[in-house]
Amino acid sequence: MLRKKDLHMNTRTDSAPHRIVIVGGGAGGLELATRLGETFGRKGLADITLIDRKRTHVWKPKLHEIAAGSMDMSDHEVVYVAHSHWHHFHFRIGEMTGLDRVRQEVHVAPFVDDSGETVTDARTFGYDTLIMAVGSLSNDFGTPGVREHALKLESAADAKRFHLRMFNACVRAHAQKTPLRPEQLHVAIIGAGATGVELSAELRYTTREVVAYGLDGVDANKDIKVSVIEAAPRVLPALPERLSKATEALLKKLGIEVYTNAKVAEVAPQGVTLADGRFLPAEMVVWAAGVKGPDFLAGLDGLETNRINQLVVRQTLQTTNDDNIFALGDCAACPWPEKNGFVPPRAQAAHQQASHLLKQLERRLKGQPLEDYHYHDHGSLVSLGEYSTVGNMMGGLTGGSLFIEGWFAKIMYASLYKLHELALHGWVKVALDTIARMITRRTKPHVKLH
């Protein structure tokens, strides 16, 4: 009996360009589409199509800065339509809803604008090679009240929504004549991973800046409270203990309340109930705990997924049940043999996998066997906004792990984003954009006030 991976309904001629479809325009997907377009699309050797349900790209590790208001999203957005034109690939807007592996087709839902008007009808895109790069979502583990009352930072729209709510909360508190309620101007962040920790530190800085712009009815030190809640015994539980301890000490120094070994039982409209019965009042709750793949991946035409909806792939990044389908980034469960586990969901992994797949797709087009991908852990960096940056570097001259903090760590953290920008735009545009931001920053408030 033939398996679906052995069936090919493709009736294309050998002279037609190889069709590569990438679903998901995040860090890995957009980098790969850009480099494939420059390498193969420019020469007509392959037809590359990127599918995403949004119009623009923002690097996901920057969402906490948008949420806090310390970064203007408009200065950092990549418009898919223009970018695809400049780099020789096609962009098609829409959300993937299904897959036909026999016919080698991706199904995309109609795209409807904010006013409810249909922009594009449901469409189908044929492929010879399909690359899934749809990223991840936060995992609420079925905790009561999360969907109804908690905010998440899964997209730029989520970050903008949180920022507007926080800014409005400060203005409301400044204007009101009655005393503040117990939960008012309190933010509870559930999850002390990188996102939760970085958001808490950014908020301590930006809320002080916002209040300084004439909101004298609010005392930033007394009235604004930020809490971080973590179920594990320490913050940053996936990172080295020394880095965790240094980060927690800095958070407490900033006046941020840190709750560890604190499992959330329920999220309510006015706060968070912990498993031990404690209630933490909060006007805004941000859920930044857990990671899972998008729900539609589960049972996607027979592709194998794990318990958190990630596509299971081999060392070649090919899915276990179909050699024509690859997965990279957070949506892929990629083996890490050196650690007897799986590659962690980090931006550096998506960047490495995009670079690896660029070379492997060239081999695939030439009919050569694919090489295995091996993850190289270069360490982790956590930014505490204007206050500090801490992290550890792996390998290099030391051959082990080197703890770093302060300005050197801050420069290294900034360089991670520059590497992403360089992969998309090249040296000239990155240099010009950087200079332009430095100039315009002198003429704008240091925090976004709308």
C-alpha cells in the first residue's frame, strides 16, 4: 500500500520552475523567503511564494518593547508586498486552513479586512516544496479565565492593544477624583521567561516616562505596580541558574514583585488567584507562559505532531511523514541529539534553520541528498530595558559558558536584531535606517504616547 508521501499528483513539466511555498512570515520564514528570492527567484530557477495572514512583519522578540511603548512599531515594520517585490518572491495574504498532500496544495482562507469586507476569496496554492514556519502561540494550559481576561503578546496587534490600554489606564487614573481601586495601575505578568521578564523591566521605565509628561495625578513609584508570576522555582527557568539569580535580583531592585513557585489557578477581571489561595489585584493581566504550535497543525492531513502541536521533523528538517514538507522555527519539534532533547524555541534557532535550509534547498533542486541540521547554542541574553542586560555566551574562546552583563551584554543584545535586519535588507539599508532612527529619536518622545 502506498503512503501519501509516495504519491505525486503533480503534472508539471520538468522545464517549469520549482515551486517553493513558505507559510509564515516570521523571523525564519521571512529570512528564508528573502534569501531564496535573491538566490533562485532572481534567476528564475524557482518560484517562491510566502503566505502570511498579516500585511507586515515585526521581529517577535521586539513585541515587549512595542507593548511597553519604548519602540515605535512603524519604524521597524517590514511591509511584505514591497519586500517581496524587492527580493524576487511573491507574497500572498491569507491564513492557511488546510493541506492536501496528495495534490501538493495549500488551502488558504478568504482574507477579510477590518470592516468585514472580503479582499480575497479562498485560494489554493500548489507546491513542490512546502516549508511550514508558522511560529508558536502562548499555552494557557486550560487555566480558567485566561482567554476572557488576560492579554497575550503573540502579535504586533496584541502589543499595540496592551500599550493603548496601559496608556489609557494612566490617563484615567490621573483624571479621576476618587482614590485608586486596589487593582488599578497594577500589571500582573504570568510567566517569567524572557518575554515576561523583559516586559516587566520595560514597563518600569516607560510608565515613569509617561507619567512625567504631565500626568501629575499619578505617583509612578507609589501607584504603578508590576508583578511577575512564575510556576517554576526561579525566573528564567530554562536558562542557567546564575543568569536567573542575577535577573531576579535586578527585578527586585527595580521594585518589581517576583512570585516564584506560584501556580495560577484562575484569572479574574480584577486580578489573579494563585493555587495557594492568594489573590493578586491587577487591572491588566498578561499571559506570557508556555509555548505551543497553532491549533490547526494538529492532524494536518496526517502530519505527525507532538503534544503541543509542533510538527515533528527529522534532522533534515523534513516532516516525518512527508519528504516534500519541511518545518522550521517554533512550530517544529527538531531533535537535538547532543542534549538528548529538542531544539528550544528561540530566535537564534529559527535564524540557523533558515540558513541551513537555504543550502539544503539548493541541494534538493540539484537532486543531491540533504545534510542534517545541528543546533548551535550561542547562549541567551535578557534585556532589562534601560537598566541593564544580562546573559551568557556559549563556546567561543572559553569553550564553555561565559556570564556577561552591563553595556557589553546590551551591545550583544542589540546585535541580535541587527543580524535579523541584515538578513532581510543588507548592510546599506540597515545602516541608513539606523542613522534615520537615531536622528528622529531626538525629535520624538522617548516613549510612545498614543
